Amino acid sequence: MAKKMKLSDITNMFAGMDVEALEGVTIEGDIEIDLGGLGGGFDPMLAAALGQESAVLAQHFARLAGMFGYPVGIGAPAAPAVSPALAAPKLKDLIPAKFDVANIAEWATEIQEVPIGNTSADGGSRGKRVMLGGEKALPFYFDAPMPNRNQVTIDVFDMRIGLAKAVKENYDEVMDSPGEWAKKNVEKFNADMITIHLISTDPLIKDTPAKEAAKTVEEVLQAVDVPIAIGGSGNPQKDPEVLARAAEVSEGERCLLASASLNLDYAAIAEAALKYDHDVLSWTQLDMNAQKELNRKLMKQCNVPRDRIIMDPTTAALGYGLDYAYTNMERIRLAALMGDDELTFPMSSGTTNAWGARESWMVSSPLKEDSDWGPREYRGPIWEIVTGLSLAIAGNDLFMMMHPTSVAVLKQITQTLFGMIDTEQVDVANWIGAEV
């Protein structure tokens, strides 16, 4: 069988031998043109491709002729001109594609259902109980309905704090009264829950004693009858004491203690939750392995039942931070659906972190060459909405929010997707031309 050689192999054979010309040499054989990858049919694009291949062959033959001492007057352009047919292909037909909706076999594990709030039937005084979790698929997957809708809890602070102007103008008259603040959130802004942040307990702010902070928790519980979450100041030395005292005065109400983390005495918070009938928010910082570790310690070391754990994997609200937060939550939810029992818990998002991004509240960009950011009265709420909706798609169940417009829009969209709000049917198969 004859050996196959490429024309380039012949030229390479004499490379570095300083050969000026060959005499009395005859080359015999057939020429085989490899058109692999060009596909079938003889259309203008194929013709152009053949033309370019022929031009390359002509250059090889010209070089060989020159080596054999026979000058050939063929130019050797460094790069063949691109054929107009290749440069501007005409679109004829879209590649046929079909999206089949079906249950994913690997998603065999259900997310744990966790209630927050005890009604009188449960031994508490809340007017309703909210339920999180229970999903068997990613959110809003219409062949695997979510058993429980997303919930929104609106923030209240135990002291007047600095807020973005667009937020503050909604709360200015109630910021000196946590009870009135909570009541406004429920009655006017339709909050599902209230989160009371006891930030004045921070030793670097007011160092309010835990006993005094607990009175604020009682005030909020008296003002509203929705379930509440109780947050500390973020001080790892003070928070366990503050949350334990708050848990004691709200015994039997099944509040959400926010939060237990690996950098504080999580065992003390877990002990208070079990002793006084509350849930625990398991908070980690954008690290799925740390989330698994903390959940494992809460369950194995502290004996917290599975139906009392909610995760907060942290919300970053700008640029690749939001991308990272989304990816982290999605990975957690997918791992849980596929059976990782250290992650099969509902998730909570500090969506108000959107207001920590300067782009949400500054009047304009500090860079002169930057583009116009638009009016901040709209920009900030939109920033909070986009943050919440992004994480809703990743599987988040509970949103801690601030701006009333952001709350209203997020609830409208998520409850529409959930099926609570009727809308005109959209032909999803015709997604290019669909109007929403």
C-alpha cells in the first residue's frame, strides 16, 4: 500500500539542508483533498471553502516548483482573502430544537419543610404560620409545583440608623418606634414577616444590655401578629447572649433566631432555640462546604431537628458578587435535590444587601467619564428587585427586604410564577416572539 504524504511533508524534508534546486526528480501519485468538516451539499459557502483550499494548494505547488529550480510567477499572500460568502453567511433555517419538560431522575430528595411562627393552635400568639421549603425541583418548574410560595420579611431596627434616601423617606416617621415600624410594614407594605435587628446591642454602638434589647422584641411581638425573625448586631461575642435573652422572652412563638455561624458560639444559640421553641438561621459566607459543616454541627452536636434549620449562604448584590451568590445558592439546591442531606434546607437571602452597593443610592457616578446612572429613586429599588429575583430563580425561599416598591414587585412576580396570580397564558414554545 502506497504511503500517504502531505505536500508540506516534502518541503519539511529539506528544511535546514540549504537545498537550492533538485534535478532529475519525478514525483508521481494521486492528489487527495481533505474536505473534512465542511459538511454536505454544494452551496455558496462550500464553493468558497473549496476555493480557499485550492489557493492554499497552489501555494504549496509554487514552493515545490521553486525548490526544483523552476520559477513560478504565483504570488504567495500571507493570508487568503476571506470570501464574501464566508464573511456574511445568509441565515436560511434555524436548527430545530425542542425543550422537553420532565422530572429529573437525579432529583430524588425533597427540601425540608420548616415552619416559622406558632399560632394559638401551636401554643403561640401569631395570627398565621409561614411554611418554607418542600420543593422537589428547581423553583417555578411547572411540572413539579412548589408546595410553599416565597415569603418576604421586612426589616425593622431597634434604633434610628442611616438609610439610603429612597428607603428612609418611607420610614422616617416611625424609625424611633420599632413597634410602629413593624406595624407599618405589615399593614401598609404587606410584609409576610418582620425581622427585628437589635443592632444597638453592639458594644461599639450603644452596648444596649441584652435584657433591654429583649423588651424591643416584646414590643414588636405585641405590635404585629405575623411571625418574626430576631437578629443581633453581628458582634460574635455579644450576639449569643442577646439572642438567648430574646429567645426567652418570645418563648413559644417559634421565631427565627438570626443567626448561628461558625465564628461565634453557635451551640449557645442552638440551645436557646431548642429550649424556647424557635428556629435557627444557619449563616455562612458564600462557602458551600462551610454551610455543610455548620449544618452538620447544628444537627449532630447541638441536636437541632431538621425542621428547625434555615440556611443563609450570604447575598452579595453587585457584579460578580451577585453571580457568585446565585451560583452558590444554585449549587446548594442542586446538591440537596440530588441527596446531600446536609443541604436539604430552605434558604434565606439578606436581599437588603443590595443597598450596600453604592450604585443603588449615590446620586451619580464618581467617575466623570462614566455614563449616566439614571435617577436613584428608581435605580435603588430596581437593584433590590433584581437581586431578589436572581436568587429566587436559584431557589431562595425567604427574602429579607426594605424598600416597599421592591417588596411589591418581587411578590407580584414570584407569586405569579407560583400560580397565585392569574395572568394571560404565554406560549413558551414561541419564546422569541412571546410578549410578557
